[in-house]
Amino acid sequence: MTARISARLDDETRARLERIQAATGKSVTQLITEALDIYDQKLRAESLAGNRELLSLAGLFEGPPSLSERVKDEFAEALDDKLTPHR
């Protein structure tokens, strides 16, 4: 399925588009598709970089093996232990 889109471009942006078209011989559709692909790849790379930072923390903390499955239960138990007066 294809969809027609409409965009308003200022004079400078329109001139850039025309310059790129002339230099590449590509249609507006091809250029927009390629630009969206590049932008999507950039966003995915940034997301992966953020994930890598989080993954670098993997294995640094101790806890029960089931913690990832029982995180809410474990948190509730820890909170109960902290808030319950010890006798």
C-alpha cells in the first residue's frame, strides 16, 4: 500500500531538495524514503547506545535469581521489612 503525502517547504528547503534531485537524479519519493531510512537508523543506533549503557550494569548487583520475575513481590517484601517495627 502506498500513501500520498503533502509537505510545505520553505524556499531554502525546496532549493536544497531540487539541488539534491539534480545531483542524484532521484525522485522526491526516493529521496524522502532514503532520508527516512537514514533518520530511522540514527534513532535505532541512539537507542542501542542507551541500551548498551544499561546492559553494562548487568551482573553488577546481587539478588535472588528470580528477582526479574518477582520484582514487585521482592520490593513489597523489602518495604514491609523496613516499615514493620521489629521486636
